[in-house]
Amino acid sequence: MADVKKQATREAYGEALAEIGAKYENLIVLDADLSGATKTSVFKKQYPERFFNCGIAEQNLVGVATGLTAAGKLVFCSSFAMFAAGRAYEIVRNAVGYPHFNVKIAATHAGLSVGEDGATHQCNEDIALMRTIPGMTILSPADGNEAKACVRAAAEFYGPVYLRFGRAACPMIFDDNYEIEIGKGVQLKDGKDVTIIATGIMVSMALEAAEQLKAEGIDARVINIHTIKPLDKELVVKAAKETGAVVTAEEHSVIGGLGGAVCETLAAECPVPVQMVGVEDKFGTSGPANEVLAKYGLTTENIVAKAKLAISKK
């Protein structure tokens, strides 16, 4: 896929903030001394009077965001996922979630593809943490255009939102005019033998896996889940009923993420064999992003293997 256009979703996030800055004059962007990495620097350059660096103090970052929101501002606050979801969890829970404030937490550098930053910065637990907060909406885009669409949708949506962005460039799937509806998944490919439900950077791998399975006579359906919470249960159950086997794929722990959300739904409404592609209850390790992803089985080949295993258990 060397000839396919690629963009990191964190880069698209920065561009999207700058694009919506004129529309929302009450938009304030906060960062935790990482604006170059989170790409909020793009907004800062265009709207310096509406950008504030809260320093390396992520709990304070979220606290400032809640105060500004209570004063009528639309606030996006950013840091790495490990800090925005991990270090600031209690403040996110009690100061944002509990009063249901309209704060947008935009977390970059999520998952294993942080690569050389190593295990301490490879956050594979953030979706699980955010899923436990009542009323929290979780958006996980598959490419740059979907990332921009998620930012636009989050700005229009009232309530706390956790947006999950990655460091590494990933293939572009959607066109420039693409929009999302929060709470609705997107079927990218029809199929009758197995359903692959993917989110984030794993969506492009799911599409590649479907092509490999097709060459072997297996018809795979592919669903993109950009909203992990609330999950599009109707779409998930329909696919499970029609194909009879499911594979989930995510750059996150298999505990508490997309796979968990899908299994919770199907166990209650349509029990079918489910196989998960994700991080298997382990910490990450330092190394080039592609090598780290491969080491932990976040590959097209593993999706293919798990699809065949799910089908065999029908």
C-alpha cells in the first residue's frame, strides 16, 4: 500500500481544530505542553488568543477545561492518551463525567503505534477506562478524514467526548466530504461468511484481510466502528445474525475495548463465535511501530487467521 495516501489522525485533529475555529468563536483549545506532538499548535498559530498551555499538569488541564466549559466555552483539551485518560482519570470521572460537562478530551499517541516511546507511553487501556464513565462518548477514527469528521461531530454534540488519535500515519479510506453520525457504525463491505468489526488503524487492515479471505473463497463483511460508545448495537447484531461469526480488531487491549463491547452485546442478544485481535493482556515494548504491531499480532494476517477460526466454531 506504498502508493496509498497516508496521514496520522493526530495531524488531522490539528487541522480540524483550525478549520472549525472560525465557526465556533467560543472554541478554546488547551494542551499539556505537547502542542507540537498533539498538533494543537496548528490551532495555536491561527488563534493564539484562544489557546492555552496548561503545562505538564494533566489533572489541572482537565480542571481548567471544566471551568471554561461552565463559563460557556467549547473546550478541546489535549495530551497523550496515557496522560489524558490515565493520569487525569479521576478528574475526568468526577469533574467532567459526573456533572456531564461538555468537555472534549482529545487524546493522541494512543495504542502500540507510539512505537519507540515504549511501554510507559503505549496506552492500550484508555478505551476501557473511558467506557466505564457514565455518559462518556468515545470516538476512534480510522483515518485522517474520519478524524476531522469526528472533531466536527464532537463540536456539535453536547456532552463529554473522548477522541482517540494515533501518532503513526495510516492509509486514507474516506474522501474529503465524509461525515459521521455519532453512535452509528459504517458497513464498508458486505459478506456472508464472517464479520470483521474494526476501529482505528485496524480498519484498513480489516479491509486488506477481507481481500485476502476473498482470494480463498471466504466472503467477509467489514464494519468500521468510529463510535465505540455508544456502540451501534443494531448494526453489530444484524451482522452477527447474518454471518454467524465475528472478529473484532483494535489497537487496544482485548480487555474492555471494542471486543469487550461487541461481546457484551452479542452475549445478550445474539451469541455467535467471536475472536478478538488486540493486545493480549500485556504491556507494550519499545520499537518501530510496524514491528511492535506485528509482535503483538495486530496484523492483517492475524485478522485472516482469527476469521477462519471464528468460522470453524460456527
